[in-house]
Amino acid sequence: MARHRVDAIVIGAGAAGLAAARQLSQAGLTALIVEARDRIGGRIFTIHTPDSAVPIELGAEFVHGEPPETLAIVRAANLILHELPDEHYRWRNGKLLLTPDFWEKLNEVREDISRKTRRKRADFSFSEYLGHTKYAADFRKILVNFVEGYHAADPRKVSARSLIGSDEEEDSSNKQFRIVTGYDAVVHWLKAGLDPDRIELRLNTIASELRWKRGEVVVECASGLGVSLEPFHARAAIVTIPHAVLKAQTLSINPRLDEKQAAVDRLEAGHVFKIALRFRHSFWAEDEFVKARLENRSSQPRALNFIHAEDAEVPVWWTALPARAPILTGWAGGPKAESLLKQDEQTRVEKTLVALSQVLAVPRRDLDDLLESWSMHDWSADPFSRGAYMYISVGSISAQKSLAKPIEGTLFFAGEATDSAEMGTVAGAIASGRRAAHELIEVLPLSKHPRI
Ligand SMILES: Cc1cc2nc3c(=O)[nH]c(=O)nc-3n(C[C@H](O)[C@H](O)[C@H](O)COP(=O)(O)OP(=O)(O)OC[C@H]3O[C@@H](n4cnc5c(N)ncnc54)[C@H](O)[C@@H]3O)c2cc1C
């Protein structure tokens, strides 16, 4: 059957897989996308509910900086971006304190790591790095919370060198945006660009084995119910499943790719606990509410945007600003997330409310009274992600390049983990999908196959 023999099979319909398929479609190739879940988007998972004025993002939420890949889609798809106010409060001794120069201080730390790693041509963990600095205890806490929260990393394992950013990183903007109608608009736009005559997308199709030889691949799949499907044949494959899924080897690749697997094993899966709480009203939005909680009562209160509370079990909080919606999101990354994710759902919610009650100095019973619903997704327990996003362990920067390397003009690799400029982000995933598609297009002559 023609539909089972295409130029390329793309495994995974997240941002990377869809970006790759769109590129193949534009180049006139035929492709089949197999996606394990019953939806596209992968770690972009937007919930639209009539109960909420704004979409709820269980996965990616922010456009970090001004990445050209994402901004080009925002323009092409006529999406609206909300720029977030750059207001970061810290919770200290039960009070809130604005931290206006957070990014400047962070840049100084990055420069220091850069000097130290270059001088010694070495790499070390972030914890080791901290052990050799004279930063005040309070600032250390901020830094650890940032590495755990932003990079979802364990400071004892993460490569300090990887935190300074790669040379390929063009964009150093600290701006952050939200897509007003939800991040899923990006993947829907990518999908809308697939020529239906050339590209087929199959949901509920779990790839279990990828057999290959130069110029030929066979992908064995099962349906969501576990029923084996007829194998799919193609001339090449683009593998976009998350790094942590590759690491678990639930997709077996034959013949084995030992060098690739060794690279995968050296990279770490970052873990994240994210919970969106929907309240009856935004009780935190009044100036008086903020003012009563300021460390410096004489300072001008600013609307609550981000709050960093290193000592709380759920240490990062944000509101929906600039949208005025009664949603608060709690976030923990790295070891704190791992420990929360070991608990059952009720305990996680309980711990979340305890943390929020401390951070906002609101009695627990008031929160219970105001809370309407919560939403979360356990990305670490999900067999199709097995973590939130990748981080690089000590001495493993080169492993990321090995992960991205194509094999014999037949197997190509994409996904956030393969993008050294913007790993861990949607922009990185899109860029990686396009890169892998270009690599494939360069070696694969235009299709002689009939259209699907
Ligand atoms: C909680 C959380 C918050 C985040 N916040 C942000 C943020 O604010 N900003 C940002 O830029 N990024 C954020 N990210 C990261 C961002 O979501 C990812 O980097 C990006 O979406 C990854 O895209 P991808 O295509 O590489 O992988 P995925 O989106 O994971 O796509 C891979 C696809 O492969 C499928 N798959 C897996 N196994 C198989 C199989 N065996 N057969 C077939 N299909 C399979 C999966 O179902 C999935 O659809 C966040 C991630 C998480 C988890």
C-alpha cells in the first residue's frame, strides 16, 4: 500500500516533529508522522475550558526571549503575544521583596563560570562551582533555586559550563511572553502547513521498533490499545521522541546505535512539578494585599507576577499577568520536583496549598474556600516524555552533539534535547525539527513515490 511506503517517517508530533514534517512537505517529500498520544503537541499541552478566562498550560507556557523560530510563527499565524512584566518578588522571612537586578546578577555569575571553565578547560557541577565561590548564603539560595527551577536540574549533577549558554545563542533578551490564545496555536499552525496529499498524521500510534539499513527503515507500531499494526516503510526516519524516552529504550533501534545510546545516557532528564490553581477571584491583585506583605512597607507595591520562595516546598509562583485572571501557578524543578512527584495527587495539592499559604500569608482555610480547581500533568510518569526537559551533566556537552548527529543518511534526530542553542524550549524543538528535515532533504532526492 502506498501509504505504508513514504520518503520519511517522523516519530513524534510535538513541536520538533511537526516542524520537521512541515519542512518535508514544503520540499515535496512524502511522510508519515506517528504519534503515540491521541493529540499533537507533546510537551505543549494547553487546556481550554469555559471555566477559565485564559488557557491553562500544563506544559510549555512562556516564549523565553525573542527566538526567531517562534516569533516568525506568531507573525504568520496572527497570534497575539502578551509580554510579561519583569517583576520578580522574593519571599524572605515571611515577607515579599522586589529583586530588580536579578538578570544582571545572573549574568555576572555566568561570566564567572565562563572564566573559570575556560581557564581550567574544565567542567564541574554547579554545586562544586558554588563551593569555590564566596557568594553570600542568601544569594546561593537564589542561584540554586534558579538552576533547579529554570533548568529543572539537580545542581549536584548539572554541568556548570552548560549553564553559561552556547556560542550559537544569538538571543540574550530576558523578555518573556505568553501566547494569548495558548501555546497550542503554534503546533496547530505547524500542522496546518502539512500538505494532506503528501503527509499523513497518525495519532494513537506508538512506535516500538525502528529497523534500519542505509536508505531503508521499517517502523513497527502498536495502537493505543496495544494492538500491533502493519509495519510502516520509508527511506529515512526523523526521530523526535524525548531524550528521556530514548534513554529508557522503549523504542528499540536495530541495529543498535551504541554511540548514540552512550550519548543519550550521559544526558539527564530534568523533572518539573507544575500546578495551575484556579480561584474564585484574584485575591492577590489588590495593592493593599501586596502592600501588607512587603518587607519594606514604604516601597510602592507592584502587581504580583513572579514570586521566588526558596524555602517553600513549591518554591516558584506566578500569576497570569498581564491578563487579569484568577489563576496562580506553582512550580518546582529538579530534586524538589522529584520529591513532590513521588507523592500521590492529594498530597501534592496539599503541599502546594501549604506552600501558597506561607508565601502569600493567607490562612489555609481561606485558600480552601477560594479554590475552584487545579490542573497538573505528571511529565515524569508519562511514558511518552519521562521527564520535563533535558539538562547536561558534568563533562557531557559533546554528548548533545552526538545525540543530534544523523546516521548514514537514513536516521535523523530532532527534539529540544538536540538543540544546543535553545535546548529545553519550544523554540529549540522547532529549530531542531527544521535542522533535521534539512539534513534529510539534502541527502534524499525528491520523491518518486505517488502521493499518499
Ligand atoms: C512542565 C513544562 C513546562 C515547560 N515550559 C516551557 C516554557 O515555558 N517555554 C518553553 O519554551 N518550553 C517549555 N517547556 C519545554 C517544551 O515544552 C519542550 O522543549 C518542547 O515542547 C519539546 O518539543 P519536542 O517536539 O522536542 O518534544 P515533545 O513535545 O515531547 O514531542 C515528542 C512527541 O513524541 C511522542 N512520542 C514519544 N514516544 C513515542 C513513540 N514511541 N511513538 C510515537 N510517538 C512518541 C510524544 O507523545 C510527543 O508528542 C516546558 C516543558 C514542560 C514539561
